[in-house]
Amino acid sequence: MENWEICCNCSGEGKHSNHIGAITSSELSQDWSDEDLESYKNGAYDKSCAVCYGTGKVRESKNRVEIYYATDEEYYRKREGGY
């Protein structure tokens, strides 16, 4: 039986806006319109999480490398050099 844990990259949401980086208050006031900020808060800039493939969960494992693969088959195929 596989055990699952919450994805640490997206905090279980399956998406995130980490690619934007940190936004300072001066950037918000100078570069972002009220509409842009509202869109950001509503997730318009979110991308699907590449670690959990949008599921919000990862296989629990002592080998943290394994969490980047959606299935055991994918993990072993890539570990053996296949794609």
C-alpha cells in the first residue's frame, strides 16, 4: 500500500505562482493595477505544480527523489535511463 503526503512545493493546492517570485510593496503600487492584483489573488497567474503534477500529493518516501515521479513505472523507467 502506498502512503501519500501533501506536496511541499504547492502545499497541496496542485498549483502555485512561485514562478513569479517575490513581489515587493513598491512593485505592487507601481507596476500592478488593481485588476492585476485581484487576478493574482484569484489564481490567474498560477501554474500546475511540476512536482505533484497538479494532484497536491506525492508518494511518501525516504528517497525524496522519488516524489518527482507520478508512478512507480515512471520512476524506474527514468532511473534506468529511459524516457
